[in-house]
Amino acid sequence: MLIERQTSRTARHGARGFTLVELTVTLAIIVILLAVGSSALNGARRSSSIAQARNAILSYAGIARSYAIANQIETMFVINPYNGRFEIWHLNPPVNGGKWDPFSSGVAAGETDGYAFAPVLDADARLPYDGNGNPLVYVNPIDYQERPHTANTRQEYDNLIWTAICFDESGALVTRSRRIATQTYVNLAGTATGVPFPNRISSSLDTEISQANAPDMRLLDPAFSAPPYVMVSANDSLLTSARGFVISDRKAMESDIGTTFTANELAGLNGWLYKTRYDGEFRQFAEEVLLDRYSAEAVIRGDE
């Protein structure tokens, strides 16, 4: 009987609950593990978005390079900053360059060089995008140096937000300054540009992403009363091709600052684009990719 009573007391003692200290420590450990797991998950998602974008860009840039070699014609690969679409522009340029004009009529100075415009690639040729059709990342040319002027005009921003990579007939990376179809119906402030026949339907990344954001093909219709029927004019921005590009994780940056912003704001006076450099304070949100001048082989900045 004595043995039974001792066993019963021992069992009751072993079934005691957790103390407040033990519960507090356990909860603290759970919170830490959740925080670490969430951070790791976000980091993995960010790396995935950037990796997807990088692979897509390099793949289609390779197509542009192969096209240049196969057709012996200088070819430029362009990334549309507003909808993330990939485009190929090609030409056989004069030594001093010039505007790209597919239906050159020669009725205006500077529009007499016969260039060709390669249509926008298939709908899947674009940056990875979210459920709303917005690109998950921003891509900017790597050789930005100066912030836009205080006038904040479209042309001042375009060289910071349109990424262009140009290959010559041998497949070598070359630096060229060319005009492509960039003009839109509205300027950065949302007011009308006054351009009578803009060749970009949309100018907003966040509010209008669709297949409609393509050149206005009416400009190529000889029956349309808009001589000289040019796709590109002085209203379009003069872009300079780069040796590489910067991929910035849009979602991660927006989460960090607690608000959404456009590609123009990223490149603007707030300095976010500059802070994503490999030695900048927002380096964790971005990746810089350099291309070899002759082989176009990619090198990630910091891994070289």
C-alpha cells in the first residue's frame, strides 16, 4: 500500500504544467524561428525574381546577338520599363548614327536614313510579373551617372529607365546612341505631352500594363495623314546602349519603404537607383550584371 501511494504521488508530480518562465522562453524561441524563416523566405523569393529576370534578359539578348551575326546587321535589344516587354530594334547605321525610321520618306531633315524596326517579340518575351501583370523587378542600364534635371521631362528620365544593349555584325557589344519609339500620350506629371501621334500607348507601369503598350501602328499606314509616316521622330528620346544592367526587386523595395512607386521615381531624385549599386545601402535589393564586350558572357558584379 505504501508503494502504491508513493507511485501515485510521483505520477501527479510528473504531470505538472509549464511554469510562466518556461512558456515565455518557448514563445520567444518560436517568434525568433518565425522571423528567421520569414526572412529566409523573402530572401529566397527575391533571389528567385532576380534570377528569373536575369535569365530571361540574357536569353533574349542572346537572340538579338545571334540575329545581328546571322543577318550581318547591327541589332539592339531593348527592355520596355513600363510593361517589362522585350523588343529588338535593328539597323544598318551610318558612321555618325541617326534616327531609326522604317518608312523613311526623306521629306524631313534627319529622317532619310533607311532603318528597319523589328516588331515586338512574342507576349512571353518579358520580365517576370505578378498577378496584376506588373513586372516583379525593375531593370535599368548599368552606366547611369547623373540624376535627371529639375524639369523632370520624359527624355531626361528615359536614359535611366530604358535598358538598351547593342551588338554589331560580329556579335560584339558596342555603344550606340539611337532614338527608339519612346514618346507617350502623357508626361511624368500625367498631363498631355502635346505630341500629336505618340508611338507608345501607355506611360504608366502600375495602372496600364497590357498588350496595348506597343507602337501605334497607324504611323506606318501610308493612308494615314501623318507625313512623313515615321515611327521615330525628334519627340522620341535618344538612348545610349550600355554594357550591362541593374535588376532591382520591386516588391522588396516597396515593402521596405511602405509604398509603391514607379520606374521614373526609382530613377529620380529620391536616389533609390543609386543606392542599389553594389556598394550601396540597398544593395540587397539588386544585382548588377556586366556583359563581356566580345562574347557577351555575363558577369555578376561582385562575383568577378
